[in-house]
Amino acid sequence: MKKKVLRFGMAILCILGVSFFAMANVQAEVGVTKDKILFGSFQDMSGPGAYLGKQCSAALAVWKKWVNEDLGGIHGRKVDFVIEDMKYDPVLTKTAFTKLVHQHKVFAIITVYGSTPCTAILEDIKREKIPVFTTAATTQNMFDPPIRYLFWYACSDEDNGIMMVDYLVNDLKVKNPKLGVVYQDDEWGKSALKGVKLGAKKYGLKVASSAYKRGSKNLNAQAMKMKAKGVTHCFYAGYAPVYANLLKEANKIGWKPVFFGDYVTVDPRAFMAGKLAHGHYHFFSLGMRHERGPGWIKMEKLFADKLGEETAKGPLGWRIMPMMWTPLLFLTQALEDCGRDLTREKLVDALESIQDFDSGGLGKIQYGPNIRKGTHYYRVLQCDAEKKDFFPVTGWRQPSILYGSKERPVAK
Amino acid sequence: MAVTRFCVRTYEQDLRIFPSLAARISLIIFGLVLLGLPFFVGKYVVFVACVCGVSVISALGLNILTGYTGLISLGHAAFMGIGAYTAAILSSKAGFPFVAALPLAGLMAAAIGAVVGVPTLRLKGLYLVVTTLAFQFITEHVIYHWESLTLSDRGIILPSPALLGYKLDTYESFYYVILFFAVAAAMFTKNLAMSRTGRAFVAVRDRDIAAEIIGIHLAKYKILAFVISSFIAGLAGALYAYLMGLIGPDHFTFNQSILYIAMIIVGGLGTVFGSVIGAVFMVLLPEVISAVTGPIASAYPTFSPRVGAISVIVYGLVIIGFLLFEPDGLFGIWIKIKRYWKPWPFTY
């Protein structure tokens, strides 16, 4: 009798044990229920980058509406998201990250930006193994060395700097150019200087440089210095209004170099310099609105429906909108590729495996095994001050130098 | 017989840190709640509690300097930064263990505090404020531009702290370390305030010339206040660095210094209780605002910047409100509540 009871007890235990493990196996991933996928995002809603926070929040709202209403969800699940305010502060970013992961229990973090906030959570991303897709921070540590769960999509000033020298030497065929770099004195500007120096080293050229403080509005001293050094081709890394000021100051002192603005200068505010902006070059990784790619037309319509025609066609649409929207399209594709059995690991694999993604002319985006840098291709644009627009003068191309702390694989 | 601070009969009773039985019992209950906190709340709350703890330690340090000694400093975040970077560099580059890096971080900040304290011998009031402000900006500049040492914007990653072979790599485990130091800092400050040194600090604050006349060595006590304050700030900075796991130049900005000043003003200048409650209040206030505005921002993302602006306005209004209506801060409110209930059920 005792043996029978023992056997019965053992059988019950085995059934319970097997059921437990089976339940554990079919249990959905964190943030994924049978009818919803919950994403998280931290945005600067009240700090110095609040203008970006507004645009990213808008992009997320448009994406949610598009996926849930136009696509009918992803494999029967609607998408939803939670936004936390990080005020562009590292501590608040870490707090927001912890809250999103442990309190809201989101599946992934999407559409974030900022070198300082994102750097503050690098180690947490590794530890929590939560996909962050994408960050638009400027620092190289976002993609090099690659972190499995962190995907970067922005423009790189190192790339822009290298491409400037490539373009000068190989396309414009300038003999003995005197290179200069005027840059904002932070990691963003320093990466531009690094890029130009890398390019200059390759072609045996020298570089003069002049930094300015973040927040400076007048670059008279920098222009004087560059003129004194006899700079003929000057790379500029910083915001468009300051770039416009540099053009004006250069004109005032009779310094007439060819300027190369980084991707941030592809901004209507560059035309604050009027005709002085005409003919100078810029580097850009996104499609242009005037090219009227199908992706652009669709994106404009979606944003106009949500935010109004004026906002969608204003400065928001110039650079930020495609920069945020293209990764969201890419993410949608990856989520669909994962199938119904969605996990974080599967999503990372899916993001890695998408090749030749068609964004409809918004811009190229591609990752791969161990590749977390989503931007590889750029075009050189030339500014037309009369039409107040930028026009490509080259096809899509990559910088000629692969930089980084270790050998990084590149997308084909 | 249990007594309160309002009806002490002997010096011995007056010198007790917790004079009444009720205070001691409340403290024991509060201590038990703090000890049990990680078992009842999620990781997020534990992390916020850790940030509160570090802020309490740092605010206590600033209160010694500003609240007790009357030397206003706008460079407190810089001292924290020095402590944080010392711990980060020692642990990540030189392989120092947590137990060694922590006191060295405090000592480094204290040494620099002694140097910064020297101008206080000739400066006070707004002139001292400007001096400490300059120190704040110099420190920020050095952290940012001494790239070979601080790695500038990239930040320094710290190894997980370990104590007696036990890795403190979770917020829950590190919470107890922070709690220990917060309690130790509070006890130390309370004792210091009641000691000869503390009373000398107060004398310097209230009237330095009179203090000198009665035999207080102004130079010694002013510099000592800087040294003690910066040591505690350095310690808080090191704990903060280990908590964050990675530190960068933007962690120790002028805004942070202002925040610590706000903590001790809102809490109540020159009181330990005020520093503790002020720090907790200022850390939790954005969290409370975010708990209200967060769902609104998520539901209506296009309004999120306005929601964010409202949260900043509320934050500012709370501070202005304290300055206008309760200059003694939260400590003042606490005392008023205690006085109101003391004769209860009688009206007076």
C-alpha cells in the first residue's frame, strides 16, 4: 500500500514537473502577450533635446497607428509603447531604462537618441539583454565594439570626414588642398576631426583645426584662424545656424574656401546664410524629399494625417522624420519575420538577417552578424541657395577607410 | 523617563541623538522597513532607493559646509565627480578593489577640498559662491578634456564591486552598501553637529568675527568644513559611480550642484533630518511627476513636450513654494507637525 502511494506521489510530481517546464517553455517573452507587444522608449520631453523628443514621440505615435490600423497588427498582435522622460540626463535615463525594463516590462526599447543618455545605459543593455532599436547617438561606442542588443542608425561624422578627403582627392582632383576642420568641442565634433585626419593621413595631407564651444553662435575667431592657416577646403561639424554664421564670418574677412558640412547641416537653416551657402558640399545618408521616393510620399502622408500638413512638410520632415521612420519600417519587417513565436533573441536575429531592405527612397539601412552600424552609404550633396535645397552630386558610396577599435565587418 | 527635545532636564539628555523613546522606536521601525525594502519592491524601486541613498550622503556633506558652516558652495557636484573618477580610474585601470577605491576616492576629494577651501579664508558670501562655481567649471573642463585619463564622453566603465568575495552586482545587494554609508554619514553628521567642532562651525556661520573673538580658529574650521564636506561628497561620488556602472562628464555638471543646494534648502538647512528628507524629496519628485505625466505622454505623444514642460514648471513651483512659504524646509514642517500634536488632545 505504501509503495502504491509512493508511486502515485512520484507520478503526480513528475506530471507537475513536466507541466511546469512545458508551461515555462510556452510562456511568452517579456512584454509580449497574445494580443499585444509592448515597447518602451525614453525621450527628452523637458530638457535641452525636447525638440527631438517631440519628433520621436510623434514618429512612434504614427508608427503605432500605421501598424495597428493599416497593417492590422503584427501576427495578430497590436503594438503599444510607453514613454519615459529622461530630460537628457544620464541618471534619469538609467532610471527610465530600469523603469521600462523592470516595472513596465517592455519587450524592447525603440527610437532613442543622445550620446550621454545612451552611453549611461550601455552596460545595462548588455546585462538585461534587451534589444534597443535604434539609437541615433553620435558616439562610436554605440556600434564599436558591437553590442548584440544595441543597434545604431544615424550618420557618422568619422565617415563624413573620410568621405570629404576621398571626394576632394578622387572626384574634385584638387592638388595640394589645405584642409581645415571647424568643429563643436564635443564627441560629435571630435569624431569629425578624427575622420578628416584619417582621410588626410591616407592621402598624405595635413589638417588644421579649430574648435568652438557648444552653444557658441559666432565663429569669427575660428574663421580668422582658418584663414591665417590658408585653409582651402574646410569641413564643418555642428548645427546649421552656426554653419550659416561661419559662412557669413568667412565672407566678412574675405576667406573663400570650399565648405563641406556634415549631415546635420543638411537643414533649411543653412540658408540663413543666403547665397553664401550656394555651391558648398554636404554629406547625407538619407533620401531627399524632392526625389519623391515612394517611401517619402507614404511617410509624409502618414505624418500629415497625424500631425498636420505643415508639421510634416516643415523642418521636421527634412532630416529627423526619415531618420526615425526608416528604422521603424525596418523593425516592422523584422517583427513580421519573427513569426508568432516572438522572442528578444529572435528579433535580434531577424534584424541581423534582413538584407537589401527597401525603404522606398528614405535611406539605406542594413545590419548583419556583429554589425550594429546601420548606416554605411552616403551621398555628397551640393547646396543650391536659389532653390533652397540640396542636390546629390554622387551616387551612394562608402568611406574608403574602415576605422574602429577592432576590425569590424562591413555591410556589402 | 522618556523625554523629548522640548523638555530636556539635563545636558546628558540634551546630548542624546534620539532623546525620546518614541523617536527610538520610530527609528527602529523605519530601519526595519529600509532593511526589508528590496524583498517587497521591484528592481526599479530599489534602484530609485539607491539614488536616494547616494543623494542623502552627498546632501549631508553639503549641509556640513553650507548648512552648518555657512559656506555656500556651487561646486559640490565637482567634488562628487572627483570621487567618482578616482574610484573609476583606480578600479578599472589600476584594479583596486571596491574597499580600497572607496576611501581613496573620499581622500582625493578631501585633499582637493582642502585646496579649494583656502580661498574661503579671504572670501565669503557671493565671492565664495563665484569661486566654487569656477571650481565646478574647471573640474568639468578637466574631466571633459583630459581624455587619456577620463575617456571624455565615452565614459569609464567600472567593474562590479565586490565585498569579501561577494559580488555586489545587483541593485538589491548594492542597496545595502549604500544604506550602510547613508546611515553612517547621518550618524557622523549628527554627532559632528553636537561636538565642539560642529558648534564651532555654527559659530563661524552665525558671526565669524565673534567666533574668532571667543577663540575659534577660523582658518582651521573653514578648511576643515571643506575637507569633511568634500570627503563625504567624494564617497558619495564613488558609490554613485559603482551604482551607475559607467560615468561620464555629464554626470557631474553645474545643474547637479544646484540640485544638491535645492535638496538642503527644501529639506532644511543645518539639520540632518532636513538633508535626508530633502534629498529623498528631490529625487522622488520627478518620479512622482513622471508617474502622473508618463501615461499622458504615452497616450498622447504629440503633447509630450507640453507634458514635459508642465513637469518642469511643477518642479520649479515646488521649490519656489518652499522658499516663500516654508523657509525652514521640510524639517520646519515636521517640527510644526510635532508641535501641533505634542499637547494633543489639548489645544495648547
